Amino acid sequence: MARPLLTLAVHEALLAARSANLAAIECSLDLGRSISRVEVNASNWVWNDASFSFLEVCKDRTIYHWENQRFQPAARFNTSLIKLVPTEWGPPTFEIDGIKMLPTAQVSPYADAERKVSLIQPRGKVVLDTCGGLGYFAACCLNGGALRVNSFEKNADVIWLRSLNPWSPPPVFTNGIDNALTLTHADIIEQIATLQDESFDAILHDPPRFGIAGELYSQAFYNQLARVLKPGGRMFHYTGAPNRLTSGRDVQNEVANRLQRAGFATELNGDGVLATRPFALRNHRENLREPRPKSHRKSRRELG
């Protein structure tokens, strides 16, 4: 049975219906994906023939899920506080220690993912999704006709949030055999070296901000991304738009410069960098190799 998800707005609507002595109302119990009819009583409410109690405390910016016969916040605290956060758009975002991981101020995080995915033109392509998060990039790739998406996510708590989120894509099967979407619980920093050369048609790289995961912005990692991308392949790299005056650095241009050193052609695009791997990357790699140290042995001419 599907489990309901509650937000403050939905809970207030249920309370208002009870106060007005309404027998039932229509509302969404899956963060805006669908509308359900809910029967309202004095002490509880009924949905899909199951009874649920009203919350004693329902907080803003919190999503509650039904577990162990009660509503609990969709949040975990192991090494960091990770929580699912509602948005006015429906599709939620998530936070790590209070830092919002997806843009929501002016656009739905799902619509934002759709725009960015369109830049890599996913139809018929095999896509590497380096930092899976809630899976919005992967979902948009599949909706856009991607052949296969290989997604990596290192944080088990984020994967747990993903299992609660109705906007996150489940594994999709093609021809009943192959996974169109593979989600691997692993750190892409460690896994990238195991991926074959030129095995992906496109890449989506949506790392946490630089201050949290600087290794995902490193030259060594960008060199690996160039290695696994096919000639002519595209990559969108989300950088965010940190305030240069307060952060003291221009992350977007720093990323573009490193990607160029890895052999990519780049252009700034919104809150990220769109990069293309040229067909002559092998020649570029030869130029990137460190020169051999000069021999300290003197030639016969120098020795006289």
C-alpha cells in the first residue's frame, strides 16, 4: 500500500475540513503528483481504507511519512542532518545540515533538472549521472529517451530519502532484462577509475558545493570524466552561483578553466558549465603529459 506524505499545508487543510464538519476533502498525499479523496472525522482521517491520526505538532519545511503507525519527519541524522524539504512546486528538495541541495527559489527543482538535461540531448544515449541525489536528472533523462542511465550516490541517507520521494524514479526495466536506470550506492570519486574509456555518450555532474566536496571539482577528477566520455559527448556541470563578493572566488570560471585543461570545450550556461569533449582529445592528452625530467648526465660534447 502506498504511504501518505504530509506537509504543513495539507495538514492544515485536513484540520480546516474537520473544523468545518466536512465529510471529505480532496488533497494531495504524494507531494502534488496526484489528488486523493480523504474522509475526515473528529479524531482521524481515512485514505485508501486506512485510518490516520492528526499530528499534535506539524512543522513548516518538513515532510512527514507514515512509519511504525505514526507520522515521522523524513529526516535522518547520522554524520549530518539530511532531510526532505517541501517546495511550493510539488517536487521536494533536500538539505544537508541546513544547506539546500537543489534550486527552488524561482523554479521547480524538477523543471530545473529538465532544462539542464535538455542541454546534453539524452535521446538514445548512455548517460553517466555522477551524483544521483533525489534522481531528478535521471528521471528527466529517461523521459527524454535516454537508452540507459548509470547513477551513483554515496550517501545512504540520501538514497533513503529517494525511496520516500514520489518524484524520484524507481528502477526502470527495458525488455524485462536490462536496467534502463542503475543506481549504485558508491562514491563516484572511487568508482570513476573502474569505468571504461569512452563508455558514455553524455555526463551530468551535479556535485554538492565546492566547500563540501572539493574533490569533485579537482583536475584529476575532470581528467577522468574526459576519459570516460565519448568524442563529441556533452557534459553539464552544475556549479551553483555563489556570491563572488562573499565567497572570494569565481567557482564557475575556475571549473571552466579546469575542464579546458582536461580537454573540454566549455561555455558558461546559467548556474553551470556546458562542456563538450572534442574528437582530438587524445592529441590534447599528449600535450598534457608532464615532460620527462632532463638527464643530469652530460653529453660527450659537454665533457669535451
